[in-house]
Amino acid sequence: MSILIEQTPEEIKLAATLNANLFMKGLTLRESRLRNAAPSGKEFGEGDVEATTAYNPDAWERREDAVLFRTDFLYKLTYRPEDSQDQVEVLAIDCQFEAEYLMRPGYEATDEEIRAFHAGNAVFNCWPFFREYVHSSASRMQLPPPPVPFVKLRPKVAESELPEKRTRTPQKRRRSTP
């Protein structure tokens, strides 16, 4: 399973133009909230486990020679015991990373380029740090590292451009015996 970040061809072009004029200077964890609600010293019984992963390109700030991108991330793990209808939150990690990119001297980025880069490239570049943060935080809480999906960038395809779903009718095949 992967998280898909889809952008239109125009957004991809805008982001690529800005990408050619930026250099990532650093990444900072700005905010974090962790919650371990797993029962202490108890093993989980049979039941369903559900993981939720989300992100939100929150805000960006243009500086004289740089652009800062803030992105919010959320990872939540819930468990529903086999004999219950109630979901129990086991783990919640809510954090914000700030990525700082230096801009090539003399380049003037447009707001559209910055928004497109933030929605795709900046999130994509922060994702490995988010995954590592979830894994290391869970480990420090004496929990096994939870599965955090990879992220993929891909062009957004218009509904009209999607291939038709074809259904095949099973064909009867005759067997010939030698």
C-alpha cells in the first residue's frame, strides 16, 4: 500500500520549474504530540488493527533567499478486539515538519510554483523523516514499529482519460485427450 500524491500536468510543470531552482537546506521537527494508549504489559488478543496515515501541506513562508514549507502529518493505530464493536486507539503521532529550501540567487518563484511544489515535492521529501519518526517514537514507547506506507508522486488522470473497465466472460474450453 502507498499514499498517492496526485498532481495535474500543470502542477507538475510548476513544481519542476521551482525544483530546478531550489536546494534543500534542512528539515526541522516543529511540533509533535505522541500518545501511547496500549495496555501496559498486556498482549493484544484477536481483533482488527487499522492504521490511518494523513498529511496536510499546512503553510509556506517566502524569505529573501529561501522558502519554508510546513507540513502536518498524522499516524494513528486503532484496535478492535474480536469480541467488541469499540475501536481502541493504541498509538497516535501528530507532528509538523518544516523544510527549508534555499533559492537560486536571482530566481523569483511564483506563488503557483510554491503551492505546487509544497503539495507534491515538499511532502514527498519530508515523508522518509515522518516514517522514521513514527518508527523510532513507537520503539521508544515499547511498541513494535508500525507499518507506515511509502508515498508516491504521480500525474492526476482525468476521469475521462481512465481506461474503460472491461469485464471478460469466461470462455468454455474443451480439452482434447491424446
